[in-house]
Amino acid sequence: MADAQLSALVPLHDVAAFANSGVPAQHCAGLRRGRLGFQMMLAALLALMFRGSVFASAVGTFAGNPLTYPLIWISTFTVGNVFLGSSANAEISKLSTGAQALGRSLREASPDGVATAVEGLWPILKPMAIGSLPLGGLTALVVYFFVRHLLDARKAILLSKAELKAAALTAGRGSNR
């Protein structure tokens, strides 16, 4: 979508007003929930549950993209194998069957196909699921504190500007008397 079309759909001042609504802790909580890699709707629900910012959770979901997925997959798989104490072993034919079953179940909306897919892909999914827990938690904490620091610094700058403006207005009134 072209920038002009996007700005017509979502005016920038509306986005800025929405992003500025809420306290820094809400933005950090929302961004932290979004960074877990869930889809936007789930991230928004989690942000609401934890009294976070839905806007920030949506921004956080964009961290997962086609460029970062391979890194995420490899790191979760590797960490999961470390926790399991073994490397995943699977026959290529089972992985292929599982991937094909997953494709079929998505096309046909078949719950039975999902069970077959999970069974075939489990040797890879299990370490990835286990590895995602510590990596997701660590990433969530890092993102939370980083964004919290940025928002606190922004708040301090805005407060300083407001104080300078108030002092200038007060000084201007004193000289008119």
C-alpha cells in the first residue's frame, strides 16, 4: 500500500494521539506482550489483560517478519535442544508427511490433519516450543526495560520543556507590570 493511501486511512496525528495515550508502563507492557510473537489479536488481548497498550502490542508483533523468522526458529530450536539434553532426530519422510498434512489441514480446515501434522513435526516443534519460553521471556524483559527507559527519558524532556515555557511565561508577565 502506498504511503499516501496509508496516511489517508490512518492519519498520523491519530496514531500519535493513540500512541501518547497511556502511561509508559502500559506501553512497555503492551510491547512486551506483542514481542512474544503471537498474532496481533492475541497480542492485543494479552495487552488488555495486563492493562498494557494495544497499540504497543501491535508494534511489537512486527518484530517477527520474514527476515527474523529463521533466526528465531534456529535459536528456539537450539535452546530447546540444550534444555532437552539431546538433539532432535526425525526421519525426513515423517517431517515431509507432517508438513504435507499441515498444508492439507489448512486448506481443508481439518482438525484431524492438524493432529497428523503435529505428530509428524513434533520432533522439531517440541524443542522449539521449549526453547521459546526462556528466549521469549528474556526478550520480553529486555524490550520492557529498554522501552521503559526511552519513555521515561521522553517524559523528562517534555516536562523540562513545559517548565521552561512556564518560567518564560511567568517572567514575561513580571516585566509587564
